[in-house]
Amino acid sequence: MQHRLELLRGVIHPWHHDHFGHMNVRHYAPFFDDACYHMWTRLGLPYRDMQEEYGVHTVSAQATTRFIQELQAGDLIVIDGGVSKIGTRSCAFHLRMNNADTGAEHASYEVVEVFFDPATRRSTPMPDAIRARLNEWLVVQ
């Protein structure tokens, strides 16, 4: 598939603002982090299932935020995303934070998720069934 999944909706509040009068960079991370949790469920791979069926979960290894346009109090946001890369032991998601009213892109987020064996506390190869599901949702950016 070549479409993105809606992951999260939110509103920007005055307490998100800094002394410049727009949302401070530190407040983007919680929105994107929450959206990443939803990503796995939207892909049909809830954390509980990955751990119970495959003995793995993921940990975030790297996250890069690109700030594009300021957000103001009262702005409504929607975050969408898709699988952007699939490796041997990891995958990457590309997320966008858009204004829900105008569609304008305000920020993007690239996160690398590493598959992790909680018993050994080490990275582990991605299970084939998970790889197949991620391939179904790979997006071309």
C-alpha cells in the first residue's frame, strides 16, 4: 500500500507556548511519541501481540524532528505516518504533523525502531511475519 495512516489528533494550548509566542520545540516530542505508539496498532501489530506471539518489542534508537512552520494556541493538528524503511533488525517511520483545518505541514518526524528481545536485552532480527506486514504499509515519500 502507498498511503499513510492517521495516528493522532490534538490541539495546541497556550501552555505549549514559549516566550516567542509559538509552540516550543519540546512539546512536539510527546505528540510524535504518542503517535508512534498508535502506529503499531494501526499496522495491526499491537505491542502486546508482538511480545506474546514473537517475543519481541521495539525500542526507539533515533528520532529526528524537522520544524517547518510555527503552531499557535488553538491550532488543531493531525499526525499521519507510514513505514519509510525496513532493515534486518529495524524499521523507520516517517510522520507528519499537519494543521487539521488547512492541511499545512508544520513538522515531520523520522524515527528508527529497533527490534528488541526482552529476555536477552539485545537487538534481534525482525520476525518474518512482522516484516511482511510492514512491507504492506511501506510508503514512498
